[in-house]
Amino acid sequence: MTAQRPVVASMTGFARVDGHADGFTWTFEAKSVNGRTLDIRCRLPNGFDGIEAAARAEVPRRLARGSVNLTLALTRTATVSQLRINRELLARVLELAREIEGAGAAPPRLDALLSVRGIIEPVEEDEAESRERLEAALKADLGVLIDRLAAARAAEGARLTTILSGHLDEIGRLVEAAAGCASLQPQALRDKLKAQVNALLDAVPALPEERLAQEAALLIAKADVREEMDRLRAHIQAARDLLAEGGAIGRRFDFLCQEFNREANTLCSKSADVELTRIGLSLKASIEQLREQVQNVE
């Protein structure tokens, strides 16, 4: 059987579970939002420390990052009790009834006997056992709640993956547009360099050839953005690989966005062409949109 690949999960989600048992009803709610680490906060009724301990043990098994808030609202609906017959008192009443019957009176009816105060009395259930059953039911619903929260985050992550892929497509389109910009073509670079060298010679006619070669090399280095193009393409592929990998990729994706931004800044700083600058600014805007969405990734 093929192992299921981990999905990309969002850190945003909501889940709710309603339950009842042993004279109580409750509502469990879980909300999660973005967070640098996994932060668990519980709002529970007093005396339910065992539920909080269970939550702090179970949540990290299912979630890697995010600020998670768990809330339990618990309401008592009825006092659960049993009834028992006070046999000692019933025996005394029956003995009196026989004496009365011996004096010629009619035998007492059963309903009359049972209506005597104290014959039937309530028996409160063992409080410890009742509390144990209640906590067991609450812990079972806690597991359901966390499952639903994880499912909600996975569903949001699926939508987020589509959005991230769209941003990567746009970044890829802009990178190729920059690479195809006329100012980056070899002949355009040579013509531009020739014009700059001629201008330099006109300004400083006695410039030594060695210095001229240094200036020419510097101009070429400043104009050449092929390395930036190659690194941007590599970053796009790395981002797609992360999406395919799934799981808790948020931290690595965020670092990759920083690298994207670094290359885009370098591209803009090297540009001496209006069209390339325009593409570079659009590229920076798309990278920022990608980074904003990555903040939601677990």
C-alpha cells in the first residue's frame, strides 16, 4: 500500500464538537491562527486539569505550528440518581399492617405502602465514578475536536496550495520576461558597452588601456543579470518541490521567500533599462504576495 503524502496545511482553522453524558452537556471549540511556534491555550471550567493535560499531549501529535485556543463550555442539565427501597422500614410497616389486619382492618394496598415516606429513597450515584465517566467522554470528544481542526487546516491548506502555485506561475512568467528583455541580449549589451566606453574615452582621452579594461569589466558585471535569472529559476523549482513534499514546510518556504526577494532586489539594482526595471518591480510585488500567503503555511 502506498503511503499517503503529507498535505500542505494552513495554520488557520476552526472546529466544534457538542456532546452530553451523565447529566451534562458541553460544547468544545478549537480555533487556530498563525504562529511562529505551536502555542496551546485552554479555557476550561475549574477542576478539569486532566482535560488540559490531555489537550497539551494530543495537539502536538497532530499540529506542528500555530496558536491554538481550546474552549470548553460545560452545563449541568440534571442530577442523575437511582432509587432504592428501604427494606428495614418496609418490614416495620408490614408488621404494623399485619397487626392492623388482625384487628379486622383491610390489608394495605401496595401503592399505599410505597407512598409511605422513606420507603423509597433516592441514592446518589458515586460522585467519583460519575466524574470519571464524564472526563472519559470529554477526552473522547477532545480527540474528535482535534481531528476536525486538523481536517479544517488541511482543507484550507489545499486552497492555499492553489494560491501559492498561482503566485509561482506569475513569478516564473516575470522571470522569463526579464530574461527575454532586449537590454539583456548579447548584442544589446555589446552596443551599450561600446557606447559607454566611447563616452569614457571622450571624457578621459589619456585613460590607460588597463584601466579601460577594468572599467569595461565592471560595466559588464553590473549589466549581467544572468546569475540572478538562474537563481530565481532554481528558487521557483525549490518552492514547487516544497509544495509537492507537503507537511510542515512553512519555515523553509519563508526562508525561500527571503532568497527570492534578495535576487529581485539585485536585479532591480543592476537594471539600467526602463523595461527591465518595470519587470523587476512587478517581480518584487509578486514575491511579496507569495510571502504574505506563506505566512499561513504550517
